[in-house]
Amino acid sequence: MRKFEDTYRHKGLRKKLMDLLREKGITDEAVLSAMNNIPRHFFLDTALDNIAYEDRAFPISDGQTISQPYTVAYQTQLLQVKPHEKILEIGTGSIYQATVLAEMGAKVFTIERQKNLFEKTKQYVFKSQYHNLKFFYGDGFEGLPTFGPFDKVIITAAAPFVPPKLIAQLKTNGKMIIPVDDEDGEHQRMLRLTKNADGSYSEEAFHNFSFVPMLKGKSN
Ligand code: SAH
């Protein structure tokens, strides 16, 4: 059984990472405080313990990745999270991003399409701490119609297009943060969509990022 320890060294490295995120332009103190409270090394293989606080993405299992801290901070800042908001996340992966949202006091519903990764959520280290975080095995393109509508939606994989069912599950004035493939499919443009009262949405465009693909259907 793995022992989880958050040492002074880890805490020190984490604080330095928050300073770096500030330098890179992250200004939302609620985001930085949540990330400073969460031991990112708990979400990675013990072999990566020494480098867990570098601003890098890392492989987890099943060919997937834990997003770069800057990307997590950037998407979370764009999401403008308020306590008690209902947030749907597509792409649970390592559960790090979902934990940041739960730490900020949101009610988090997160979906993963890969069975192995979903099964791992049963050993989630913070199970007793975050009762506001719920895990689902399913296809993110479908969302969670029975749990919606949501105040916010965050997609943490490269979307080929804006999934219409996820727009349908947003409240009016609700926001979606979504990295959408550019023409060559190599990068994604980060978009913030705001749903209008008539069901359409307006769009703001931000920087380019690089995510693993959002894939259709579930996988065993
Ligand atoms: N939020 C994660 C990032 C994981 S990478 C973290 O903090 O670690 C993206 C994840 O999206 C992968 O685990 C991948 O399996 C998952 N994914 C891809 N397409 C999906 C879909 N259609 N529905 C749900 N999850 C999906």
C-alpha cells in the first residue's frame, strides 16, 4: 500500500510552483490557493515524486496525461468558479483538475470514458474529504442529462467541435471552457462560451494549448 506524505519539501516546491504560475499571468487567488492546498504528487506515480512540481504534463496510465499545472490554472481561472456552482468536467484522468474544482467549493461531476481510469477513482485519496465530487463512467459527448443543467462545463481533452448536448446541459448565462482543434488538428484554441437565453452561445477565444484527444464512446 502506497504511503501518502506531504512533506515540507513538497509544500515548499508547491509554493514555488504557485509563484511561477503568478509570473506566467495567473491572477485568481482562489485558483492559486486551491492548487497550493493540493499535493499534486499524490496524483502521480511515486517515480515522479521529485518532479511533480515542475510545470509539466506527465503520463498517467492508459496513454493519458495529467495536465500541466499552468493549463489547469488557466482553464480554472477562465471558468470563474464560485462556491456551490454545479460544474461538469469531461475527462477525469488523474482527478487532479476535478480536485482543484472541489477544493474551490464547487459541486463537481466528472466523466471518464476509459474504464481503467474510472476504476482507479475508487481509490481516490481524498474520498472522505470531498463529498462534493462525483465520478461517472461514460462518454463526455453525451454529458450527464439527468444531473444538469450545470452552471459551468470544463473539457480537459481536445474537442473536435463544440458538443451540442453539452451546450444543452448549460444554464442560461452558464459558461463552458473548451479547447477546440484548429484546422491542422495539432493544437487547440481555448474558448470560453457563454450560453444565451435563446440557447445559442457567444464565444471568446484565448491562447493555444495541446491536449490528448476527446474520443467518442466508452472504452473498456
Ligand atoms: N482532467 C485530467 C486531464 C486528463 S487528460 C487531469 O486533471 O488529469 C484527458 C482525459 O479525457 C483522459 O483521461 C481521457 O481518457 C479522457 N477523455 C477523452 N475523451 C473523453 C470523452 N469523450 N468522455 C470522457 N472522457 C474523455
